[in-house]
Amino acid sequence: MLNKLKGLYVITDNVLTPKDTMLQQVEKALQGGAKIIQLRDKKNSDEDIEKEVIVLQNLCRSYRALFILNDRVELAMKLQCDGLHVGKSDYHRMKEIRTNFLGYLGVSCYGDIKKAKEMEYLGVDYVAFGSFFASSTKPNAAVVNTNVINEAKNILNIPICAIGGITTKNVSKLIEQKVDMVAVISDIWKSENIILKCEEFKKQLG
């Protein structure tokens, strides 16, 4: 089951992947080797994105990639999404989410290894740490030392995802720490050739 939780993890963005071009952009990322696609929509209602979720999930399945929905717990359960990712606003209900959601479950732990261990105990499938570099998507996010990955690797038995300001120029620092997944937004969507950019990441990730 966990063999899906490795490689290039690409996240959509309301500005960088607008509704009218998002599907084409995501397909290019998949063609370039993205293993995981997360729909992260901070603007629209569950009703507004329901069709997109279904289409994206089917697109990911056609490329044997994993689709993950960000934050929309009830929608993920309703549509039986392949994956769901949540943050600290849902920490208090993780036991309930894990009981009722049957797909892959990931959680953001920022720089908190103790919290990550607690989440592992509650049954999540992977944890995400970051921001590791200054991020234009989350300019106010605290920057976490890359050593966190190595420390977490010694304590956790589940895959680890790194996020935050990751580019093809700095990803090697995370690969050295044996990170399982790298989540990327800006460096992919702002590139002139999405396919080539994803291929470049894939080559480095091995």
C-alpha cells in the first residue's frame, strides 16, 4: 500500500492552476512523472469543486498516480477519494477521520516530530514537514531545518513528505535526508515546460 507514497507530489494552487487550465496542467505534471496530485482549493465551496475532484481522481488513476484532496474531510468521505490531507485545524478529530476515511491519510506536522509520532499512532499513512525553504505560496510559514527529516526517519515508521519552497535547485538537500516525497507548487506551475520540470524532479528523486 505504501509504495504509492513516494516520489514527486504536486499540489494545485488557486492562482497558478486556475480552473480553466488546471486539468491540462495536471495532466502535463502526470506525463512528466508526478506520482501524487493534491487538489488544494482555498477559495471555492465543496459543491463548486465536487466535479473537479471526480475528474482529477479519474485522471490520476489513468496514470496510476495517487489523488489526494486537501482539507475537505466531508467531501473526501462522500466521494471516497483515494487520499485526504489535513492540517492542524483537524488534529482534534483525527481519530474520527481515521475511523471513517478509508483512503490514504496524510497530515501536516510542520516541524513537530512529537506530533508526527502521535499522528502515526492514530493511523495516518504519512506525515508532511515544512516549510523547508522560503515559500511564495505560504510566505508566513516558519522555515524548518532539514535535519528534521533525518530525526523523524529514526523515530517514525511511515513515509515522510517535505514541503515548502522546494525547487530543482535545492531538492538535493532533502534527498540527502532520504525523504520519501517532495511536495512542489510554484517551481512546477511557474515553469515554462511543466513536463520537463517534472521530469527533472523525477530524475533527481530517482
